Amino acid sequence: MKPFKIHNDETDTPGKTPQAQYSEQEVSVSTRAAEKAYHFYGWHRVSQNILALYDDVKCAWCAETCAPRMRADWSKDNPSLGQCSITSFLVQDLLGGQVYGIPLENGGVHCYNVVDGMVFDLASEQFGDLVLDYEDNPEQFREDHFADPDKYERYLLLKQRLHEYQEARGEI
């Protein structure tokens, strides 16, 4: 896979306030966002590379990569449904960082990424207008998640579909 270069505009820069740092990046991100509608958590703070990765992952998601318990409800209108953990660990493969999990009322967790201090959740749109709490959540580990053979197989399928999609577009 083609490595993504991450430009961390959130680092401390002498003479700049955090608001000024964000505004420069938001201007460049807003150009791409004007072309496409982004609604995932953190979209307005991420780099162009992460927006491009989201576009590619969204095309790679399918019913077969969706969690089995949610598969009957999966649709192209809600492609991020049931994709959180496998997507978060794939993002970790590409960008590094940590995966965290928001405890859910049903006993499960919803996974998201933190890369260089930047919090984003490519699979958050499945929740619609529900507001999730992205603070003070436990770190998640692939060894625990992939102890479930089905989840590991779905991760491998997503990884393969992303690779094929990017290869077909000449991105790798």
C-alpha cells in the first residue's frame, strides 16, 4: 500500500495560537470538503491525506466487511455501519497512532483513531446525530479484537478491497 504522509498542523508553533494553526488547515480541508460532504467526527481537523483515505475506505466498505450482527441493516446509504474496529485498525496500519473505544450501552465498544494527538472517527456517521464522547476512553488492541476469527477475516477483506480500489485508481 502507498504510505500516507501525515502533516501534523496541530503541533506547537511559536507565535501562533492553536486557533490560527487550525484555521490554515481548515482552509485547505474546506476546499476538498466543498467538493464532497464529510460528516465523520474530526473531518474538519484532519489532513487532505486522511480525507482521501476516508474516500477510499468508504468505497471499500461493503456488507461483507460489516459486523455480522448489523449486516442486515447495512446499506450504501449507511456504509460505515458495523465497520469501526476493522477500519480503525487498518487506519492504524497506515498512519500509526492509537485506537480507542467508546463503551456503548449494548456492552460493545465503538472504535476510533488518535494519530499525533488528532482524534478522528471514519466510521462515526453510522450513528447519525447521536453525540459520542471521545474523551477518556480505553485503548483498544488488535490482539483482543482479532481473537474473533470473523472480525480478523473482515479486516483482511477490507484491507484487500482498499488495496484493490487504490490499485485500480493508480494510487499505489
